[in-house]
Amino acid sequence: MRRRVVAAVVVAVALGASYLGAQAYSSHRFEQETAALVAQFDASDGWRVERQDVERGWFHSRGRLVAHRMGRGTPTGLVVTTDYAADHGILRTSLEGRSEVRDDGEPLFDDWLDTQAPLVWQGHFTTLTQRVEMTLDVPAFHHAFPAGTMAALAAKTDVPSAGVDIDFGGLTLTLGQEDGTLDYAGELAPVTVDDGRSALALDRVRLDGRFTGDARDFSLRAALDIPRATLNRSGVAPVEVDGLALAAEASLHDHLSATATLTLDDTEMRGQSLLSGQAQFTLEPIDGNAYRRLVSRWQQRRDALAQAVARGASDEALKELLSRPDEATRDAAVALLADSPQLTVNKLSLTSELLGIQTQGEGALSLDGEGLAQQYASQGEAVFGPDLGRRLRGRLTLVEAPAFLKLYLGVGLDADPLTLTLADGVLTFDDQRRVLIP
């Protein structure tokens, strides 16, 4: 009897020790993943992240993450504060938290949101697979931008500044991270944008995708699906769009390559089918380092513009920042173009009952980058003039090309297939030549 009691006690102690050990491991893995995530964000150029008020425990943990948006090495005033709490289990840790976004100490979009509560999220961390999943609900808002809000842009584009009314129904976004891969899926409630002359209404928009790597070396897949959209314009019948979808795949390593596919099920006006079709394009190769330099320069210019706006810079100063690229930006652009990038039309399919179109096409457009760097070194900014256009080489073959295109080009309606080629600034089709760049 005594031996059985001792054995039971030993078993109970062993099970208890195993349970506490698993519990300690679970909380330890959560702490490691949190620290790694913070370090990853903090190592980026755009953010500085720190942890505050951290409480670590075997069963419960909590803390605060404070992320400062950086521009040219200095804080921009935009701060994201996230308070989190975690309940650790042996196999899974449950998470919940709330986030606030402030700009110069004031809540961002505080006067927009229907609710003044912070963004609330919840999720879990699976100990064995080390996968994190979170669901974020962005509240609905209704906001009217008064006329004059975009005065600087209107002055630059000669487009009158008008008020814009936005009705945003909210967003639910689910994020998952595992082994350096981030996947996401979300759904937007109906959105309406109205400028007084026209109104665009989007039904529930769905998005999903996957991203592996970081800003300098990555692979990604993304998809955007708009089941239905309606455009209402004053004095014109509504245009209804069904099944508009955009899918993209891209990778950045030694080179950047990207493929985009656009699909349109149907476009209708007064019950008449206007247009449907699909198009797929691939862009490659782009020198990876040149692309990284160009993006870096664009980010620096964007931060400089944001700081100028915060200082209350004049419209003339803002237009100057927007209009002229600096030397470093031009250098990066030349390096990118010198790799002779090519845009390939993998598929082009257009159908229109109204216009009598049922066209298929394929082709490619490339830029001959040979000797471009040497030409830039000798001619400077002038290399971006007409000579750059004469470096374009292209070919597009259309089967059953639209009749209005044939009439515009001046070719016979029976010309099929129609092939257009571009070289040295000259467009050639059906034994005709048209000089585009003298």
C-alpha cells in the first residue's frame, strides 16, 4: 500500500513538473518570438520600436509596444502604441490588445471614426509551429473632405479642388505569421466615394495574400477581388462593373520580376454589356540593387514632403519637391533601365457586344539599356529626352483587332492578324510606317 502511495506521488510530481516545464517553454517561446518581431521592425529604416511596462510570467504576460515612424533618421511625430496581454497554455497562447495611432500627440483620424475607441485585436500563438494569428477590426467612418483640402495638388494638376465625401463601412483583417512568412485575408464592408459630380460605390471587397522575406529580399502574392462596383455620374446612366479582380506575384532577389493579372467579368450600362476580358503582364528583369536604391530615394523624398507639409511650406515649395528628381534618384533610374527591362503581354482578351469586339493579343515592349550608363555619364539629364524613347523596342499582335483601331491606323478591315512593331521611334504596321519620335 505504501509503495502505491509513493508511486502515485512520484507520478504526480513528474506530471506536475512536466506541465510546469511545458508551461515555462510556452511562455519562453512567446517571449522569444515577440522580441524577434520587435527587433525586426526596429532594424528597418522606417520605424523605431521599443517595449515598455513588460511583465513576464509562466501563465500570463503583458506589455506595451511603442513604434515611432522615422523620416531621415528623426521621428516624424507618428506613434503607434499597442498594449497587449497574453494567457499562456501548454500548446497555445491567447492574445488580445488595443492599439492607438497618434500624430504629434493627437489621435489620428479622431474626428473621422464613428467610435472613439482604439483599434482592438485578438489572436493566438501556437507553441509547436510558432505560428501567430491575429484578427483586427477597423471601425467604420464617414468623413467629408472640404474643397481646398488638396489645394497644392489641384494647383499642380490644374484640376479644380472639390469636396469629397467618403463612407467607409469598416475592415476585418486576419494576419498570420510563421517561419518568416506573413499571410493575410480581409474583407471591406461597402465603401462609397462621392465628390458631388460622381459617386463610386464598392460592394464587399476581399483581399488576401502572402509575403515572405523583408523589404530588401522577398517573394509575394496578392489578390484583390471586387464583386461589384457602381459608378454614378450626373446626367449619365450608371455603369455597373461585375467581377473585377487583380492578382499579382513578385519576387526581389538579385533581380525584381512581377506578374499582374487583371480580370473583368462584365461592365454594363442600361443592361447592355460594354466590356469584359482579361490581361496578364510580366515585367522583368529589373536589377535588384538599382530597384532598392530607387525605392530608398522615393521614401526619402516622401518623408521630406511630409516634413515640409508639417512645417507649413508654401504651395510653390511643395510643387518644387514634387516636380524635379534629384541626382541620386536619376542615378538609380539609369541603373534600373540599363538592365534592359521588358514588359511582356502574356495574354490580352477583350470582348464587347456593344462595340463588336472579340480580340486576342500578345506581345512585348522592352527598353534597350546597352550603353545607357555611358551615355548618362556624358550627357547627364538629357539622356531622359527623346533618345530614351528611341531605345524602346516592341511588338504587339492582335487577332480580330477592333475595327475602330484599324480605321484609326488606316489599314484594311480584313487585315488579320494585325501586328504592330516599334523600333528607333518608328511604329510599323501592315507595311506602313509612322514616326513617333523624330
